[in-house]
Amino acid sequence: MPLNRLVKQDRMGAFLKDGKSMLLAYDQGLEHGPSTDFTDKNVDPAMIMETAAKGKFSGVVFQKGVAERFYDGRVPLIVKLNGKTSLPKGEPVSRQVCSVEQAVSLGAKGVGYTIYLGSQFEGEMFAEFGKIQEQAHERGLPAIAWIYPRGAAVQNDTSKEIVSYAARAGLELGADAVKIKYTGDPATFAWAVKSAAGVRVFMSGGPKAPTDDDFLKQVKGVIEAGATGLAVGRNVWQNADPLAMADKIRKIIFS
Ligand code: FBP
């Protein structure tokens, strides 16, 4: 059997077109709660499934409960394997709530896991992600790490130093892709992309930007920096016209 280190597989293939990607994230119902993020329309996961398909997203991200009830196969699925609510205070930790096996049975072509880098519990999340990465790779699936520096030890979670540290941690831990926050400009984000050394980099959308143009400027910067694309939620499905926004984003990523 060839040594793993000699096998340069891109397990992200199901989510790529011309090496780029645009993922629709919808796990905020657990992370933030419905009253923080949702309206009468986007509280319904069926609306998100429709947006993912009609908006020609490269993939959609659900927790297992939403996937079980609403995933219909039109867009490749990523199942988030851990999660937490915004209710506990103190050092953040997010633990596994779904197995790789269960994700596969739901039709997942990839699995996601959040690591709070810098938290006093980062070791627990490293260990859990380590097992998940091995189980996902045994099945040929990518393990995508949401790496968010957070906790009392982290002063500025969008600085060049900390975002590139997050990207590099993804490489070191064996992630196929990392989802990280934007640093604010292409030059500093390019350092994060370089630090990931081939691990695919996705920008995490964040709270809805004041205007479409503000957000699209970030998307341009991310692509200019050499990233693969973005995994976005609120900036699409909180938009008054989610499909029009998806179209604008797609044009930048795949142009
Ligand atoms: P958004 O584009 O809405 O920010 O979604 C990306 C995401 O990573 C979600 O997958 C996740 O629920 C959320 O951000 C986590 O947000 P927070 O930074 O508040 O923990």
C-alpha cells in the first residue's frame, strides 16, 4: 500500500468546479438560535435547500437533523459533525454530535467540524477531529475544518497572525479544507492561503455586511488571495434576494 504522504488526493473534488467552490452554510439555527438569525422565510430549511439548488451552490452544509428531514440530493452535502449553542459562557468547546458513518448514510460527500483554536479545550477538539479525519479519509470523504480562534487567549480573531495560524493548524491536523475568517485585505489573507500549503481555503461569511458591495469586495479579495472560495450563510439567505446575491458571488468566484 502506498504511504499516505505520497498520495496527493484532492478529496474536495465533489465540491469543485475549475478548482473553485461556493458553499451554502446553514447550521446557525444551532449555533446562534432562530431568533438571532432567522426570519419567517429562512427559518424553513426547505427555503435553504431551494436556494442551494437554484443558486447553483457547490455544496450545502447542514447538521444531521436538518439533513435527515430536508436534504433532497440536488446539491452535494456536507454534514457538520459537531456543534454547540450560544448559551454556555466561558471557554468554547464544540463536541461531536454525529458520526462519519451517519453522515455518509445521509448522503454526505464531505464532513465538517469546528475547532476553536486557542480555547482551553482545543486539545479535545483536535483529538475528536483527528479521529473524524481518519474515518472520513477511509471512506474517501474530505474532512473540512471550521477553524475559529476564540477564547480568553485570543485578542483579535481576524489578525494576519491568528488567521494564518488557523489555516496552518488545518494543514497540520490533516484537514482537506479550512474555513477561516477574512483578515480584511487580500495581501494578509494571501499569507493565510500560503500557510495552508495546498489545503483548500474557504472564507467564512460572517454576519450580514451593511451592503452587498461591502460583502462582494471581501469575496474579490479572498479570490485574489488565492483561496478556493467561500462558505457563506447569512450574507446570502438574509439578503432580500438570495438568488441575486448568489449570482453575484458566483460570478466573482468562477470568472
Ligand atoms: P455565516 O456565513 O452565516 O457566518 O456562516 C458561516 C458559519 O461558519 C456557520 O457555518 C456557523 O454557524 C457560523 O458561521 C458560526 O458563527 P460564529 O462565528 O458566530 O460562531
